[in-house]
Amino acid sequence: MALTCPVCEDTRVRTKLRKQGVEILQCAACRLAFWIPGAGFDPSSLYDGDYFASEHAAHGYDDYAALEPALRATFRRRLAKLGGATGAKLLDVGAAYGFAASEAERAGFRVFAAEISADAARHAGALVPGRVLRASADHLPFGTACFDVVTLWDVIEHLPAPHAAVSEIARCLRPGGRLVLTTGDVGSLVAWLSGARWHLYTLPEHLFFYSRESLRRLLGSHGFRVETIRAEGALYPVGYLVERLRKTLVGRSRTGSIRFPGAGLVVPVNLFDVITVTARREAAP
Ligand SMILES: [Zn+2]
């Protein structure tokens, strides 16, 4: 059976690069890059407590909770750009610890959240009590057309079944409602210059590496009209950036995080390799 692109089904799929023994493929038509996990790989099993807090685990974050001030500041900026919050119903898919959901609530949205990790859902539930459901993006336990906005902040690259997830999100959005997502741009200059060392080729949690065209095709095939695609950047603590740079250059070590004066200082970073996509669900014909 010929290999086909998981987004556009084109059969012109080639090896792009190898990283950690994994062959990353790319579709010549929509430029989606992806890899094919072996049988028995269950992406949902990645997101236990260790994913969000372990300096030594092979994947995930050293200390996600420590990023709270920077993440909240980033989400505040992103949410401010959505406008028209008051009373609008927002679903945050892949809510992690609930920082975005909490900021959306502060911004005036009526917020619900879906999160696959039991550990993360517990944290999120403490911030937006009673409105965090443990669910995967392709089986959302919400009614049809009941949300004005759905957000996926750095989540879509983790989802093993993108068409099923986007179809489910479209079902939950009212006609005219908006989907806003952020993800890495595999077609960006920084991704190209970095090759296999690109900081968003994080295996095994990132399954897909989207291009702008692949997102247009994915969303378009579920009744979305893409309105804007922008490279907007985010805010990070200096210590986190140093740690990421060290891991990129020398790999993971067991020395623990670097502590130094100013490590907690939050600074804006825009490498123009993370994009924010806003799409509107077209009214049913
Ligand atoms: Zn494709």
C-alpha cells in the first residue's frame, strides 16, 4: 500500500530527515511533515505527571508549573487579540494546567476545557472548577454548535488523528464561530536553517509538523475558512530559554536546571516559526 499524506492524501511522500532514529517524512503537496509511530505506541500514555515535571524524563517539561507567569502573559496577549469576549463561550482543547482557560475566564469568556492527562486535568480543575473534562480532541463531550470559540494552544501537533479532531471541533462550534490555534511552522526559515535540530522536532510528543498549506487544507476540509495566519511569538523566562538552548546544543543531561540571577525574567521571543491561525466555521449551506 502506498504511503499517503495524513492531511491531503497525496502519495508524494518523501523522507525529510532522521532524528533519534526516527524517519520524519514530508508531503510534497501540502508540506506536512510527520512520522509514523510503531505499533503499540499510545500517544495518550505520554502525558502522565512526569510529562509536566521531570528534569530526567525523555520527553516533556522540566517544570511546567514554573512557566506559569510567562504562559499566562502569553495567553493574555493572544486572548486580547480575539476581542469580543464578554459572555462568549470558549472551549480550550488540550488545556494542560489550565493557565489559558483561567486567563480566558478573566478576559470575560465563559470557559470550558478538555484535557487528556488526568494529572493536568486535576491542575486545570483547580483553576476553573467544574469545567474541565478529561477528554481527547476527537471525542469532545460537548453538544453540537455550542461554542463561539475553540482554542488549541500548541496542541494540534500532539494529536494523533487530526482529521477526527478538527471534525469534532467543527461540530462543537456554532456556524460563524472561530477556531484559534498555535503550532510550529515547518516551512519557516528557522525550521529550515535548524534542520534536525529545530527546537520543535520534539519526539515522541510532536507527531505532526504543520506547514501553512497543510493547515489550510486540514481546516478547509472541515468547513473552516482560514482568516489569518501570523507568526506572533510568545513570552518565556530567560532560564527556560537557556535550558532549551543547552538541550539543543548538548542534549539532555542530569545536571538539573540552571539557576542564575535573572533566570525568571520573562522576555518576548519571536523566531517567526510559531504561527497563530484563526479560522471561521462557515455557516452550513
Ligand atoms: Zn499533504
